Amino acid sequence: MKRLSAKFHIAFGQTCLVLSLMLTALYLGLVPDRQAAIREGRAALVEAIAANSSRLIGESDLQRLESTLKLAVSRNEGLLSAAVRQVDGEAAITIGDHHAYWNNRSKTFSTESQVQVAMWKGKTKWGHIEFRFRPLSAPGWRGWLQQPWLQLLAFISLASFVIFYLYLSKMLRHLDPSQAIPDRVRSALDTLAEGLLVVDREGYIVLANQAFASVIGKAPNALLGLRADGFSWSTSDRTPIDKQAYPWVRVLQEGTPQTSDRLYLDDSESNRRTFKVNCSPVLGDDAKAGGALVSFDDRHRVGRKRSRVASIERRSRSGQPCQERLPRQYESRDSHPDECHPRFYRSAQTRL
């Protein structure tokens, strides 16, 4: 099972915090309830029509009452039909397809979609007026999914997770990993003659020493966040290298060390460099490669040293005085310090 990245965990945690704040705001009533506002509007409409209808019933003016109901149904999209029913159940006025919309099973209590209000003529109950509204949500589980608060939470959670994840993907590349590395460790890495890179599981540089940075012509910190395959790497015949062929990519995919790969690179002075590349995986807690340690052995530098030693050895064999001095461990200890002993040059060449 593939382990989820740190970006995923951080983005998920931030999303949970946002959802907690949203739920708190809903509980405190800080988020407007659209359905509650619609119900309040319907109640106000019904009360206004019922008050006017009672007056018209008292005046026995059913024609004006019918005109009022027609106007209300035509001007309100959520009001599907209306009817005026006498005490004996006979419909005196019907507006719209009320018989199809009205549910006779609910004869006593009003709901959010069916409202009935009693009308009085004097002190005698004359009948009641019925209003059939459009349901605020579909029945069953579909209606539950259509709840505005649930849709709001779903949108906020999805959108915030995507935004947090993309933001972290961008910003984590620009964090300075050198702050987590002690100065003494960085100084020790900078003294190495070999170039050294540490890349994460996506191939971005998180550490570079001075030897590699000098080849690129930039400061080590300027290389952080760049892709290790973003430089002008090539093969011996100057063919660009496929992204899956880089040794550190194979290490991240296979989790096994890669040794003695040859890569070629034009340095900052347009000199062609040859590197022997060795890669080792940096294992995480799950024993999988979370990154790679890459070393670059400059074969051009080694070749120059060997050529220098060979040149000095040839001079010593021909009896010419030595014009160049080797490192102290290769200096002669005999009584002729100005003459170069061949045995020491052979030893130096073997070490290189």
C-alpha cells in the first residue's frame, strides 16, 4: 500500500480545521439558513392572504378572493396551487391543478409544502384556505443530499483540500532545507571533492554541496527546489537522457543502489564534464525510498591528476629535474630533495 505523503496529511488536517470552524458557525447560527428564510417568507405570504380572505369571506365576496389567489399563484414561483374549501369539504375556489398537488392525507397539520388556514365568518368557522408549495427538497436520501448546509460543507471541504494541497506543493519546494542541517555537517560536505546531491522522492534537490554547485556555476542554496534532471545532462554522443533513465529515478522506483553510471554535462564554462554517478536510496519509516543520495565523481578531474603524475614520472625517468611537486606524502626522503624518485610517483599513481 502506497504511503500518503506529508502534503496530504497536512492538507487533510487543515481541511478538518476549516470544517470544524464551519460546523461551529452553523451551530451558533452565524451561517444564513436559506430554507429557513424561504419558510418564513411562505408563512408571511399565507398570513397576509388569510387575513384578507377572512375579510372577503365576511363580505361574501368570493370573486375578489379568487382574484387575490390567482394573483398570488402567478406571482410566486414556489406556490403551485391554492383552494378555498368550505366546512363540508366542498371546494368553493380552486386555483391551479390543486387536486393533483394536494395531499389529502394531511388534513390537520401543515407542513413546509402544504399549508391550510381556517377562515371564520363572524364567530362561525366558514371553512379553510389551502396552499400547495413546491417542496424545498426531494424525498428520501436525495433530499438529504440537497440540504444547503451539507452542500456548503462538501464544497468547502473539497475546495479547501485541493487549494491547501496545491499551495503546499508549491511552498514546500521553496523551504530552505539547509536550516535543518548543522553548519558543521554542511562544511564537511563542502570539503568533499565529489559533487553531492540529495533529492526527494519527486526528484527535487533538497541539498547540494559546493563541489556540484561550482560545476553548475551557482551557489548551493540556489539549487534547492530545482529538479535534478533539469540540467543539460547527456550521453557520450550528446543524446539527451530519458527522464526514466537517470540513476536517481531508478533508485526511487526500485529502492536499490545504482553504481558506476556515466553522465555527461556542460559546466558553467561550457566545458564538457564526465561523471561517474553513484546513487543510494534514503529509506523512510516504511522502508521505502523517500529520497536519494547522489554522488558525482568528476572523471575529468581524476584524468588530469593522472596525466600530471604520468608526466612527472616520464620526466624523472628521462633524468630531467622535477619542476612540479607532488603532495607531501609523495615527497622523497632521500638526500636529494630536488630529484624525483620514480617509486613515489608510481605509488601516487596507484592511489589516484
